[in-house]
Amino acid sequence: MTTPQNLRVNGRPVRLAGEVPLLDYLAELGVDPRAVAVELNDRILERPEFATAVLREGDVVEIVRMVGGGS
């Protein structure tokens, strides 16, 4: 049996059924990992780290969608 995990995502409390790989969580949200920056516990993750990052109890996550623009 997995233990529920309580964490904060973009300033809001989130409860997950257990530890969740970051890429799985992004997929659940319908977020393309190529279009976001992720900060996990005050550290910006490099894109290759997305594949090994796991969301756990007490984590603080910020997911920021990158927006392109021009003049």
C-alpha cells in the first residue's frame, strides 16, 4: 500500500496517492514537459532531470509554462 504524499504545487496544497515521477504528474496535468520550467525545493531542474525527479512528501514544486513572444 502506498502512503499519501502531501506537497505544494504552485503555492497550493496537493495530495498524491504516493510518490509520483515528475513526468507522470505533468502528463496527468496535460502539460508538455518541453513547454515548462520546473523548480523542485528551491532548485530549478535541468530538462534531463525531469526523467528522474520524483515528487515526495513535503516537496515544494513550481511549474511555470514558458511563453514565447515577440515585438
